[in-house]
Amino acid sequence: MASEIMIPDVAELPAHILNPELARQANEDAAFGVSAGFPARIKMAGKTFMLVDGNGEETPIKAGQLFKGPDDNLYLKTVVLRAKKELQKVWYATKYNKDAEGQAPDCFSNDGVKPDASIAAPQCDVCANCPHNAFGSAVNDSGQATGGKACSDNKILAVFLPNKGPHSLKITPGSLKNWGLYVKALTSRGIPVGNVFTLIGFVNEATYPVLTFQYGGPLPEQAVGKLAELAVSPEVEEIVTQRITAQTSAPVPTKAQGNVASMEVEKKKKAEATAKTKEKAEKEAAQSDDLGLGLEDAKPAAEPAAQAGAELTDDEIAAELGL
């Protein structure tokens, strides 16, 4: 297990070793090609939100951790820090396999304009001219054509979760219209998306996960500046500049091999998860977030039935943000 990296705060360091511009240039070369894990992210498992840390460990968000929206539905309360301007596009030659989530697409674009240079067999020189990018090119599980695109458009957001910090959130095709309508409504009232709480939930009537977005109230005045600083932090920069890269997929095991391997993997995961949970609790009990935003774990919540839909007061919101 990697040791915690102990570097003093900037205020405690001698000025002659500080050079942010040089650090960005020299350290980029030093770390090129080396993975330090992935940004924390939010994923959907059916109509449940899951938090995924940099090591891939998943934690479901329970009903008691959600908040009641203006329509009485339960929502995940967030602040949208930044969004990747360009759409991310992905295309798979074969049917999507939920058990191969980390597998790279057969063709993809990080800028929404052209296929990435790392792709061995790009489907077209320019995304706009690609047949997989045309509406009506997608097919459902039964092989029937739908009105959607075979090549999916995704919007990447960096969102702040009170008590959890910045996370990556991918808005998939079925939710893009709802996201656009929400941002348009804010724009018409002159409200920057990062100056309010954004409530993220699910469309109840949909048979698959479709996100919906609601206005969750203004940020406390003192929080606006702190979250603006967080929006340009290296952590958030990593989220909005992350790129898909082509990679060689591992061979798919036979069913018998997969069953044996799965048992061993699950056993190892449970042991590691127990150790990580204990270590995390001890660490977070001893220190708060270094940005002063109050991201330490909240106190144990009440039973979900009692807390579900509870609203935070302005004073409680300010306290959570360390104000």
C-alpha cells in the first residue's frame, strides 16, 4: 500500500523553491506515461448513484444521503465546478458489455471533431461525416434501429459533492437534452451554473437511467469564491482534460475460468475494501480537507427513512463548506 505523501503547505515552504509555471512544464515530463489513478467519479448503477474512487472502489449513495427537490423527488446535491467544452464521442463495434466497462471504444474522439490519433482503425476522417454519428444509426438490444446515434455523445462535468469533494460526472446521450434545458434556464436568468446548487436525479418514468437537473438554491455568498478557486485546481483540471486512450484489451476468459477467477477477485476485493475503509476512517477523523472546504466525512446519518429528503439550512450548508 502506498504511503501518504507528506509535503508542507505552500505557506511553510521557502519561496526560492516555488515556481508554478516551471512545475507544470517539468513535472508534466516527469509524470508522462505514468498513471497515479483516475479522478473520483460518479456513475449510475440502474437508478442508483455510485461513487467510484481512483482505485475503482465503488460506494453506493443511499437514500438518506439524498435531498428533496421542488418536485418532492430525491436528488444528489452538487455544485457544477466546470465542464469540458467539447463533447466526448465513443463508438463500439460490438454490443456494450457491462462486464468490460474499462475496455476502450473501437473509435472515439476527445474533441468531438475528429477521431483520436491513437485509434488503429478510425471510422471516418471527420466525425461530422461519419455514418455512426448520424441520427438513426443506433440499434437496440434486439437489433432494431432507433432514432439515436451509434456513436455516443457525452458531456464531462467536474462537480463538487459536499463532504466528498470534486468528482467527474459523465452525462450520456439520453440525459443531454435535460442538461441543456437546465443550463438554458439558468442562462436566461443570468445565473452562472457554478453559483448555485444543482440537484441531479432520475426521470421516474424512464425504463433506463435518464438524469434530470433542478435548481437547488444559491450558494452561500462566502462559498462562491472558495468554489471558484477549487474550479481551477489541478484536481478539477485533471477531470475536464482527461482523455480516452486506445489500449489493448485482455483476453476474455472462458465461463469456467471466469467463475473461479471471480471468486478469488471478490475475496481479495472484500479484504482490501475492509482495510481501506478502516484506514480512511482513521485518516479522515484526524484531518480535514486541505482546501478548507469541510470535506471530511459527515457524522453517521440517521436511518434513511428518517433523513431522506431532509433540507439543509443556510447555516448548515455554510458549515459543510467550512465557512
